[in-house]
Amino acid sequence: MSKKSEPAPSGPPLKHGRCPRCGKAFTYTTIANHKPFPFCSARCREVDLGNWLAGRYSIPGEPLPPEPPAEHDHEGT
């Protein structure tokens, strides 16, 4: 009985990740080669960015002091 030898994997070894937005598991070789890292896809990356820009996420911390009222540059008002 002879055992078949498996070919050696070519290229860098695969690494495993899990998308922080949708939870999908994905594989990648390097972060540089997986452009949407740490997300599984460009769509998940863009949805996450949109959530930040819309103010749906926040980082806990001390509240900011109120901003002074803006001065108007109109003459006579």
C-alpha cells in the first residue's frame, strides 16, 4: 500500500479572518493583497465607513465642551 504524496502548497500560506461587519469567515495571503482587510469584501468595508460618517458609531470619552457661537461676517447685522 503506497501513500499518495500531496504537492507542497505554492505561495504564502493562507491566513484566516472573520469580517467584523457581517461575521463571514475569509482567507487571505497577506494584508497587502487583501485590500478590504479586515473586512471580507469592499462592500462590508464601505458600509462600515458609511456608518462612521453617519455618526452611527462613537468612541466613548469625555463630552466635548460646547462650541462658541459662530460670528457672522455680515455688516450691519
